[in-house]
Amino acid sequence: MDPRPLPLLLWHGWWEDSSCWDTTPDGREGFKTLLLRRGFPVYLLDQPRRGSAGKTTVAAPIPVAPNEQWFFNQFRLGEWPDLYDGVQFSREPGALEQFYRGMVPDTPDPSTVMSSSPGRARHSTTSARQS
């Protein structure tokens, strides 16, 4: 009997895309490979107008204001600019830069995010080497 008959759907958060499940900002394996190794079928979903579902026919403004401090605090890494003691985020010099590079512009029209606009899913098989 298969103890995991249903797939897991991993949906990114605000200002991210499905690649956030692939690896951590410092290059360690992400939840996708951890779950695949344990035999879970995994789908990674991009919200409409983000990541692999980024093409759109509706124009949207892209904010250009710096927001690194907000992400630092929102993801509970610490209180800007200091990491919390014991935080499980890498203290390697490039890790924060990679973390910020993983953020994508917030362009969805809120009225369509959960209604008629299809997202794009990537299916990962039960082998962690395939994705």
C-alpha cells in the first residue's frame, strides 16, 4: 500500500516563485528534494503572472522601491540588519544576496489571482534527481 497516495502542492509566498522550493539561498537542498526523497509526489505551482506563468496580456506596474529590510524582517531572519541568535539562515556572505535575488516583482492583479487566471505547475517525480 502506498502511504502517500496524494501529491503535495507547494505554492510560493508573496514576492516569490516556485523556484523557492528548489534550494535554500545558500545552496542547500530545498523542500522539493527533501520531500521527493521521502517518496512524496510534488507539484510546484507558480501564481499567475509570476515565474513560469509570468507572461501576461495585462500591463502592471513594477515597484522599484528598495524592500530588503521588509523581507529580512518578514521572513523572521532577525531585526534589520542583525540576524537572530540561533537563526537557521546561513551567515555566509553571499546568502542574503541570493535570498534577495530570489524575490520576484509583485505584479498580479488581485482580482484574478485566485479566479480565472491559470497558474503553471511543474511536476516532480518521486526521484529527487528529476525535476
